[in-house]
Amino acid sequence: MGERRGLNPRVVDSQSTALIHLATSALILYKNDFYLNLYHFYSFFLSSKIHNPLP
């Protein structure tokens, strides 16, 4: 009793790798979504200016 076990380094490594992978993929998805929304905004803005050039 009272024996403490250290964490298995392989388990800790896989957990940190999974966390890094999750954070990286979330950042990539956010960045892609941001650029996609920017593209849609500017394409809508430019098409409205082409069809209605007056301010």
C-alpha cells in the first residue's frame, strides 16, 4: 500500500500528440473557413458593384 506508479510515458506521449493534432486541425479548419467566408464576401461585394456601379 502507498505505492505510487508513474505515468506510462507512452500514454502521455500519445495524449499530447492527440491534443496537438486536435488543436492543429481545429486551427486549419478555422483558417480555411475564414478564407472561404472572405472569398464569399468579396465575390458578393464585387458582383453587386458590377451589377450596380452607382454608390
